[in-house]
Amino acid sequence: MELGLKDQLFLVGGATSGFGKAISQMLLAEGARIIAVARTQSNLEELQAKNPERVEIIAGDLSSEDTLTQIIDTIGDRQIHGALINSGGPPAMPVMSTSIDDWDNAYKSVVRWKIQLTQALVPLMKPHQYGRLLYVESVTVKVPLENMVLSNSMRLAMVGFVKTLSQEIGDSGITLNVLGPGYHETQRMINLFNKNSELKGIPVEEVKAAFKKQTAVGSLGHPDEFASLACWFLSPVSKYITGQTVSVDGGLVKGTMG
């Protein structure tokens, strides 16, 4: 399928690891241009070296005001066609192990910057009557996961935000959607396996096998598979889909609205 991404400009958060890296690579393979944002300069330079004409880089923390300013300055007066709003999540822990500081930090890392960035991008897209905003959250918005209370709670706030804004600007040509990844072969999952191994006192491989067993397909997903759906949502052909939260979870969610 021709997605129509050639020469379009995208902002990609978390562009050098996990889902962000896979989506960056797929966008570039489709002929798009990207502004790649990540914390590590060397990883960004490695990405840019492979596509010097079509990759601009910003090294910074997406929750930082300075990084937001750099993003808007880098876009300048160009049309920005879409944005992958994506970064790492809060630490895994059960409810009674959290402190109020943990909740404040989770709000800052999962919610606050995404709202601020969205409020900055929408006015840039409106004059063109076009835009694609795609938020990578988690399957936890459909089914709360054990020892993940910060993600379970804060990511639901983003679903409410996206749904509300999609209704408010529905006739603008700008769509907003959420992808909720389940268990994929990413560093985030490795960290979760290790945390569960520590809490339960069982080997990591046993934890991993138990996670696989929870899915209908009996396996973990791959970031490249996730990226193919993300690029579709970021493309012109997805214009009639907005305000939706789609699980990408190998059948982890058992409910009919999963």
C-alpha cells in the first residue's frame, strides 16, 4: 500500500530506541523526513549519519521546556505533517510502594509534556488543515497490569485528553489517536521482566514465559510490526480515524472492546 509519506515532515519522540527507533526507520524507508528527538546525542548522530539529508536531530529530554523550545524552533515556518508523541514510562511498582513524589514525577514524564507539546503543534497544523498526532501509551489503558500502577493511572489521563481534543478539533483535518502496545521485545519489557523477577523471587525466563502465556498468540511482539501500524496512522490514508485507542497486544486484552 502506498502511504503517501514521501517528503512529509514528522517529529519523532524517543527516536533512537524501541518503538521510536523502529518507526523512525520505517518513516525514512517510506521517504519521509524526520526531526528525531532523544536523550543521547551519539545515538541521534548514528541515525542521522545513515540519512543525512532527511534527519534533523535534537538531543534532550521531552519533558524539558528547553527541548520543547528547540522543537518549535527547528520546525520553524515549515509544515509539520505529523508527530509520534512517545517516550519512556514511569518505573514499575505496586500502589503501596509509591510516594507522592513518584506520582508527581509520573505526571511530569507521562502527561504534562505531551499536553504542552500538543498545544504547541496544533496551531502549526491548523493553517494547513492537516496533521497526524499519534501517542504511544500502553495496553495498561485497557487492562491494568500488575506492579504498574503509575502507568495504569497516568496513561489513562492521556486517553481522556486525546479523545476530548479529537472532538474539539475534529473538523480541522488533524487526527489524534493512541496506540496501546502490549508485550514487545523492547528494553522497557526487559526492565519489567527484571522487576517482576525481583519482586517474585523467580528467574527472569520464567517471568518472560508467563508474560507470553497471557497473550492469545503466545509470543512477544516486535517493534517493526508495531511500526507498520504506526506509520499507517501517521499517513494521509488514516484520515477517517480519530480519537481511537488501539491495542497492539497479541490478544492480551480479553474484552470485546480490546
